[in-house]
Amino acid sequence: MSSASSQEPFSAEAYFASQSPPANLADDLQRVKEFIAKHRDAGRRVVLITSGGTTVPLEMNVVRFLDNFSAGTRGATSAEYFLKAGYAVIFMHRQFSLQPFSRHYSHSTHPFLDFLEVHPSSAPDATIADTEVKVTQRVVPALLPILDAYKRTMSEGLLHMLTFVTVDDYLYLLRGVSKEMGVLGRNGMLYLAAAVSDFFLPRNKMSEHKIQSGKGSLIIEMDQVPKVLKPVVAEWAREGFVVSFKLETDAALLVPKAQAALERYGHQVVIGNDLQTRNRPTSTSTKRGEGFETAWLRIDPALTTPGAGAGGREVKEIEEDIVKELEGRHGRWIERG
């Protein structure tokens, strides 16, 4: 189960030729096509948001896999602000990761069952059907605007949900949805916030069945996942406004690496954040002519104290300012087209 260290990195073409697509890919892309056509005809901007982490299976009949820590917080939070800004949203997320609206009450520290009350009937012949379940009154002020926004979003058909689990699922969906986004021209944005694995195990090097622990230590040499940002920009969604993310543990590397990514892939914006402060200061980098423009988005730490907002969350979320900044840049990008 090892690959030769001298092997060339997989190109995007070689990757898709060797890895299997998800079983429901065609159906998923048909529904995406219909969603995009509806909002294109309405003249509405559409954003594809990718969110959450990808798994890397180690066996074909999967028992073991590699994962990362992403819960999808940034993607789910950003989706709400894009919807508020008037975008239609394709939310392509890791199965069971955080989702817009429900994220406020889905975390283990804010389980929604804690906000419900049981009111049994006092009638002597009452049955379980006569029992009422109500929302605790103290959470209504925080819950009501979230519920109103969710109901309005769904009734207007502004949110389309897609799920992935493995890195294969993710890349096949990204390629397919990006191509469908092409009909939007500059009205389409790709907000690539998912935490995608950098390495994978090709199918021809995977064990068919569960790897047996009785064989002793396990050594697996993995191949590098191809960098698909280049074909996203140059082939799949040529006129789209493409936003990528750069996470670093060394803050000094953040801006140089963001600028290097813009130079290498030719897209519009890189959002950089340091691992330790990823929910606080955030930088956005854009290429301008022969140079780069870097802006820093910062919010008052006093506004990020957990507990005061809906579901016990912060009063202020950095994603609100990120989306506001991107909305303006996207508008200018459309005008220049």
C-alpha cells in the first residue's frame, strides 16, 4: 500500500481518470443546473459555498479513513450573510457538518432539546396526542429572526444543499458545479471555504477489505491531491468571481502565501487567517495590476464574547464583514465586465 516516491503528482485529468465519481453525481448536477437557471433568469447573483472537511478512505470497503477538524463553521455562517445580501446559495457541505440557520442550535453546547418544554394536558382522558411541546419563552427573541430567515429562504428557493464525504466526492462535485456556474458569467461567485485534504490514496493502491491490525505497524505513502484551483479559474468557471482560503499556523507567512496563490492561480481574492485567531482578524488579498492589495478585517474582541447572541453565540461574527467586503468587490467585478 505504498506509492513510489518518484511518482509525478497527479494532474486533475489523471485524478478524475483514476478515481470513481459518487453514485448520485448526475442527479445532483441536474438539480444544480435547474437551481442556477431559475436564478439566472431572475437576474440574481449565485454563490457556490464549499464547507467542511473531506475524508480520505484507506480501504475500498471503508472502515478507516483520515479526516480533519473542520466543522464547517465559516461556510455555514457565511451562507446566512450571503443570503441576507441577496444571493442565491449553493451550499456544498460535508455530510453532518454545520448548516446555515440550524448551526445556531446544533452544536453540542447548545442542543435544541434544551430549548423545548413539555406541556401535558390536564384532562383525565388525555393521550400523548394532547401533549404540547413548546419553545422555552426565554429563547424566542433569539430564535424568531433565525426561523423567519430560514422560512423565507426556503419558501423563495434561495438555498440548494449538496453533500459530500470523501475527497473524491468533493472534487467531482466541484468540477461539475463549477462548470454549471459558467452560465452565470460574472454573476457567479465561488467561495471555496472547505478544508480539502492535500493527500489521498489512489484506488489502485487501496486494500479492498479492512486492513488487518494483526500485521503490525501500518505504513501508507499517499499521493498529493491535484491543485484544482487552476482549472476552476481557467476552465470550469472562467468568468466567475473566485475566492479561496489560506490557513497558516505562522502568521508571518499568511500574506506572502496569499499573494503567491493569487499569482499562481489568477483568481480574484484570497482570504487568509491564522489558525489560532481564525475567528478574529482576517486578511483579504486581491491582485491589482502588477501588485497586490491587502485589507485587514478586524472586529472588536468585546463583540465576540460567546453567550450574548442567538444560541449563545457571539454578537458579532467576522463572516458578516467578510461577506460585506466580497459583495462590494464582486459588484465592482461585474461592472468592469
